Amino acid sequence: MTINTHPMTQAAMQATIESINPRNRHERFDAQVAWLNAHLAEEDIVFENFRGIDGRPIIPQWCANTFVGYLYKRPDAASAAATPPVYYSEKVAQAEASAVESMTVMLDQPFVDAKTKAMLQQSIRQLQANTQTSHCQEQMTRVLENARAAIIHRGLAQEPQCAETIHIIDAVLGNMSALDRPGMSAPDREFLGIYSETVKRPCEYAVANGRNPYPMTQAFFDACDGGRVAYDHAWDQALEAVRPQTRQMAEQLKSLLRPYAERPSQAAPEGAVSSPAQSPATRDRADSWQLV
């Protein structure tokens, strides 16, 4: 019989006891979750809570479905289904403008009574407040603000490439706000191509997969379970695990948004490439991609 001449250290013995005792394991896991929740961004927690028992999205499309599913919910109707993604169509925009113009003409007719005029005025206000463009702008604003927040939270704001993306995002958001008005010029209307399916949808897709927090939380738990490491060290590993996808998101957004970072009404230098206009196919449709 061999005698063990190297008894377990106190730390090793404690670790063994904890690994056997289910209560200790649960307490340790609860402590890890509490620490993680205090350091995750609010958007990360919302993302994972929205997934619920479905857990980590296996394919990028599921990421996108989750992202727009919670991002486009109305704050005053949290229990209602999210508004589907809306994409700009020049055909729909012209129909909206034509409807407002027709009702405005009716208001000037002498045979229209006061009650009908009041109804027409209310309809005009509702149309002007709920245009296709306004919905596109609201959704795109949420997407870009979410992307900027992700870059900052992942600790990448000081990296030159990501800093450039933040600068472009801020410029685009400023242009979107400045162009939210009636009577746009032709160059200004070209800017609305940013809300088209060929631009807005890839932005949604890029941010959804760049924002996905599951690789980060998994790396944190793996670091904690793989050895008795400090939580702040495990968190550093978690951030490092998610940074590559955030950098990729930043590069994709930079490519998609760069043409819209300058005001379209500004005269472009000779030989410069102008902001891309919509293709005829895009102008003929205002549909949205469906959640699957």
C-alpha cells in the first residue's frame, strides 16, 4: 500500500468540497451572475432576456431576428409585438405626399362643412406624424445608437478604426435629424436611400451580430469555471472574446454609412462620388424582412 506523503493543501481541499457540495456550486454561480449583470451593458441583458430559453443564437439570422424583435418595440407598449423593420420606398413616399395634398385641397372647398374640415385636418396631422420616413428614421436611429454603445462598452472607442466608425455614425445621425423636414431638395431626397432595404437591412444585420453578447458571457463563465480566477480577470477575457465581432461590425458600418456622412445638399467636389441613389427595384417596394 502506498502512503500519501503529500496531503492536500487547505485551498485544494476547500475547492474539492465546493465542487462536491451542490449548494456551494449554486452560490458560486449566483455570485458570478450577479457580478456579470453589473458589468454587462443594459442592451446585452435585454438581448439575452429576449432570447430566454432559446439561448445562444446558432446562426446570424437568429441574431438579427432577436435584435429587431426587442429594438423596435414601442416604449409605451412593451407587451405588444415589435414594429416590423420598415424600408424606404419612393413610391410610398409619393403616395403619402399626394394624400396630404388632396386633403389640403379639400379643406379649401366652400362646400366642405366644419365637421368634415376638422376630420380632414386631423387626418393630415396623423399622416404627417406617421410617415414612412419618420418610422425609418426612428428605427435607424436606434440601430446606430446601439452600434455606438457596443463599440464603447467593448472598450474599442479609442482604436482608430472604431473611432472613425463612431465619427461617421455621429455625422449620419446629425444628417438624419437635419433632413427630417418637408420640402426636401432632390439631393436631400437621395439621402433617404440610407433607409432603403439595400442599406438599412445590412446595417441591422451587422449591428445585431456585432452586439450579440453570448460569446462574451460564455467566455466569462468558462474563465471562472476553468480555474479559480478573479472576476475582473475573467471579464477581461470575456471582452477580448467579443471584440473581433465588434470590430467587424464597425468595419461593415463604415463601408455602408460613409456615403451618408456628408450633407447631401453640400456641393460635392469635382470628381467626387455622390451619395448613392436608390435602384428602381428599391423604389417600387416598401416591404420588410420577416422574422422567422
